[in-house]
Amino acid sequence: MKALITPRSFGKTDPEVFEILKKTGLELVWNDTGSILNKAQMKKMLENCDGIIVGVDPLDADIIETSPKLKAIAKYGVGVDNIDLTAAEKHGIKVSRTTGANSDAVADYTMALMLSVARKVLQIDAGCRNGDWKKITTIDLNHKTIGIFGLGAIGKLVAKRAQGFDMKVLAYDVCWDSQYADQHRIEKAEPEEIFRQADFISLHLPLTPETRDFVGTYEISLMKPTAIFVNTARGEIVNEDALLAALQEGKIYGAGIDAFREEPPANKAWFELENVVIGSHCAASTVGAIENMGRNAAWNLIRDLGL
């Protein structure tokens, strides 16, 4: 059997994961392009593959239809919006995810973005490097209100970290875990209430037809002028033009964005803003998370291929 591995960070600090796969008799095919594969590349590399460990590379119905041997898809991460699940089910292809493997890493990065924006860490650092040691007044996290959209594995960990700053936690999720919320003093709130009340808003929703453009012009208009918005989920959940305009016009305090619709964003205006901290979709990129995702994806693939 043959398996394609597309994520560039797979096994980067844990080479033993390759031996785990090879010991099952799998022949491994690598993405050696140094970038995310496009549709044409995916089709060509998957032609004779029985399985794939995939990152954010496309796996739509067209690609799946032209991969006759494909039996198992192991997602290296949790978001499966790049995989056509209906097509996979139609062809009897098993799909797995590495749920929980990178949750702590993303939760940590979420807090890092909040702190960086609130305390203007990048501007202060840049000023000091240029000999400007003036004091810059910023805003606090402690005792403020955070609104979390998506109280899944990552959202729950962000809530726990926020409570370390004595923050009031509001949250919204269509699948509400009342037991967890009650145990951890998390208040259930409707979206409008969160947009109006929260000092910090953090997205941890999956990308679905229902969540696409979840944050638009109206929702942004509800935010406080001192609000900070953070997205470590998916760019498609946000109307980026509306958010960019609000940041340019100073209608909200700032934003931390680790996920864009197009990466890097084509609109260079994003790079001209001082009230935004930009990430390269790297919230999950820690040694621990990478190793957890690699091992989990490898074992998921082995299991689903029946090896």
C-alpha cells in the first residue's frame, strides 16, 4: 500500500513517526514542493495512493473521484473544511481527525494574540529598537469580559486561560455543554449579546455553511470601540472587508488574525495597520502539537487502512 503525506511539518521533530508508518509496509510519498499542494498536484500524487495524511491541501469531490485506490484520509488537524466529506462517504473512504492534539497550542496562541494587541507589544518593541523609549498606554485583560464563539476543545481551554486573568466568560455554541459550563463558571449567551458586551471576542467555530460569514458588518457594528477581535479558526467565518474597514476607521481597538480566506491575504492594506497582529495560520505550530498531530494521524491512518 502507498500513502501520501502532505503537511510540511509532519515528523519534523519526531522522525520516529515515519518508522511507525513504514513498519506496517506502507510506501510513503512526500510533498516536497515546500508549499500547499494545488488540485493538479493532488490529483497526480494521489493516483496510486491508498491513504493520505493531509493538512490544508484540497480534497474536493473532483480529486476524490480521480483517486480510485483511496481508502482512508487522515486529517493532520481538526478542521475538515478542505475535505469533501460527502464524496468521501460516497466512495467508502474513511476520514479521521486528530481531535485535541493541538488544542492547548491554539489556546495559548489565542491568548498571545489578545495580549499582543491589547498591550501593543509589537509597536512598543519596534519603538524601542529604534531608540524610542516613550511610554505607550494600553488596555488590560484582567477583569474584562471575553466572548467565545465555539465552546469545543479549544474554546474550553481559552475559557480556562481567560479565567486566570479573572475575566468574565461568555460563550456561544450550538451544542452547549451545560455541565462543563456550570463547573467552570461560563455563561451561555446569544451572539448579539456577546458582540455587544465582550471586550475580547475569540472565534473557535468550525467552517460550515451556517458559520460562513458568521461575523459580518452588522456584528462588527455591535462591538465596543475598545473591543479586540481574535480569529484562530477559519478566515471564511469573517467578512474580512468589513473587519478591515472597522480597523482602518478605528471602530474597534484591534485584532489578532491567524486565519485568512487567502493566505497570505491579497489585500496589502492588512499589512499597513498598526492595530492588527497577523499570524501565518501558525497557532497549532508548536513542537508538542506537531508531534501529537503526527502520531495521532499516523495511527488513525494505520487503523483505517486495516494495517
